[in-house]
Amino acid sequence: MANFAFDDQRDNMWGEGTRIDYDTDTIKGMFIDHADDTPVVTDNFIDDILSAARVPAIASCPALGTVTIGIVGVGVLDAVDLVFTSLSGDPSESLILFKDTGVESTSALGLRWDTATGLPLTPNGGNVTIVWAAGGIGTIS
């Protein structure tokens, strides 16, 4: 497939969709096991992804820290590296970022990668660190 922003987030650029404020909302990372479910661009909320596909469960997902927008460059989202502590679970083929509201039906999906160094990933109980590119996590140009 390909890396993408979920449709609802692309619509948000024009004032539609569910807003994710990346520098003030709780944004978490999660791996997805495509053997159980494959996120598609039209998914809107975390409850659109089967719980069996989530690695780890929401409660154990790390949150982005020290988020900046426009510091690395105009339109660039950046944060410190994301660390999954003692990650275990099914082999996973993609990584997503989502807004965690504490309610699955309102926790909006933001970004998805299935093409990146380290994917697919087979967790082994050790820490997994996502090292964002020097140019940031993502850019709106």
C-alpha cells in the first residue's frame, strides 16, 4: 500500500472532519497487525480498527512528546522519538498516530505508515524506538 493521512484528517485542512491538534491533544502511536485488520484511508476513529490488530492495546501506547509545528520548517510536524516500552504482540505491518480521547469512537486516526525502515515489525518484548526523520514526522506543503 502506501503511507497516508486518513481522509478525515485531510478534510480537516478545509474545516471539515474531526480536528486533531497535534501540539495540544494526546497523540499516541500504535502498530497494526494486518493479519487481523488493515487500516484504510476511509477509517475515521480507532474503533474502525479491530482490537485484535492493535499492538499494543491503547492503554499501553506511548504518546508523542515535545511536539512542535513549524519549527523544523513551515508546515512540519515534529516530536521527540517515540518509545514503545517492552513491546509484545503480533507481527505488525504498519504504524499509526491517533488522537486518544479515552473513547474509541471519538479517538481520531491521523497518519499511517506501512513503508518505513523497520516495518514489518515482530515485537519480542524489548523496547522499540521510532526515530523520526531529521525533517520531521510529516509535512503539509
